[in-house]
Amino acid sequence: MTDISNMAVREIVQQSELKHIAFIMDGNGRWAKNKGLPREFGHRAGAETFKKVLRYCRKIGISVVTVYAFSTENIKRPKREVEAIFSLLLDYIEEARDEDGVEFCFLGDPAALGEDIGKKARALEEDTRGGAHRVNIALNYGGRAEIVHAVNELIKQGKTEISEDDISANIYTKGCPDPDLVVRTGKETRISNFLLWQSAYSEFYFSDAMWPDFSADDVDAAIRDFAGRSRRWGGLDKNETRK
Ligand code: IPE
Ligand code: IPE
Ligand code: MG
């Protein structure tokens, strides 16, 4: 295996064919609590981290970044917290227009969160179509809901028997490569209903950092760790393949 310790992260990204990183941005609430602040402050700080991480990923040549912004289950939280998150999201949807060369896509059902957020999310998608880098924002997203959505689409198309390709063509990420690497911050080591279909062969990296503290150096650490993994997809390592 190549020694990557002295290689620049940009080169590692290329060499390891790392195209898509997905982030479960967890730990905003605990970050705020640890500082004696209301949880909303954690979400505000988390939004800044999100912008920095996106820019950094673009700089080092990651083609697709997916972020988990709000799950189908997060609506259970107190109204005040949910409203604070929606307000940050609406602000970001406006700001996102200034990101050069980025195509934004929303995974999930943002319209169910309110007419305003739904319309603005779809308008951002339309207005940024064709950007060289893709950012997927999972908003009112659940992995199970996504699979149900795909199956319902297929029923509408008249299918009575379906294949894996049919599901892949009807999930929210259609046309996007599956995530090579899924990073979860905030010390929890679970998937919380994120990209259940797409992460079948993703590599997972768990960081103890709360999301607002997650930095470019942490992205580098995750990528270096990823580059040292052996992805076999159920087969054998390249050097072990027998004739
Ligand atoms: C992630 O941080 C953001 C959302 C789920 C919207 P949390 O708010 O879950 O933070 P913790 O896990 O409670 O610290
Ligand atoms: C997952 O975090 C959802 C997002 C990061 C948006 P949660 O904080 O909702 O997950 P659980 O409840 O700890 O599993
Ligand atoms: Mg959490």
C-alpha cells in the first residue's frame, strides 16, 4: 500500500477515488449545553461549521457532499428548537446562492415543513442546476421514508416486480454516486435513519468532536483513515484476486 503520510489531502482524495462524503452533523445541542447556552446557539454554531466544511471539501476535490440537516424524527423536538433550526435553514438557502459552481439538492420532503421552506428549497435546486460540485441537504429526511417513497413511485409507474436498479433510480439521490465515506460527529455510533439504501458499502468514520467543533483538520483525519481501509465489496483485495 502507498505511504500516504506525506501526501497532500487533495492527492489522497484523487488516489483513493473519494467522490462522495456524507456527514451526520450531530452534537450541536450538547456543544451548547457544555457551554451553559441554550441548544439553539449550538445550531447556529453548527451552521457556521457546515459552511466551512462544505468549502473545504470543495477545495480538496470532493465532488459530492451530503449533510444530514433535519431528520423525519427531529420534528419531535420542542417547537422553539425546531423553529430556530428552520430559521437557520431559510437563511442558508438565501446565502447558498452565492456559492459558485455548486448544485444544491434536497433529500427528503422539505415541503412538509412549510410552504415557504418547500418553495425556497425547490427554487434553489432549480437555480443551481448544473453546478460542478453537488451538495445534498437531507431535510425532513428519513432513510426508511425514502425507500417507501421510491416503491410508491414504482407502483405509480405500473411496476409489479422491481429490481435494485429500480429502487436506486427512484430514491432522492438518483443519479448521484453512493457515499464512499459517512462521517458522524458527536460521539454516537449509530446511523439514525440516514442513507440506509446508499450506505450499503460505505466506510464509516465516527468522531468524538461535537459538530460545531469539527474542523478541516478533522476532515483530513477522516480522509486519511478512509484511505487506509481496504474496500472489498464482498470480494477479495486486489492483490489477493486469484485467476
Ligand atoms: C444535530 O445536533 C442537529 C440536529 C439533529 C438538527 P443535535 O441537536 O442532535 O445535538 P445533540 O445530539 O443533542 O448534542
Ligand atoms: C441525527 O441526529 C439527525 C441529524 C444530524 C440531523 P439525531 O440527534 O437526531 O439522532 P439520534 O436521536 O441521536 O439518533
Ligand atoms: Mg443529536
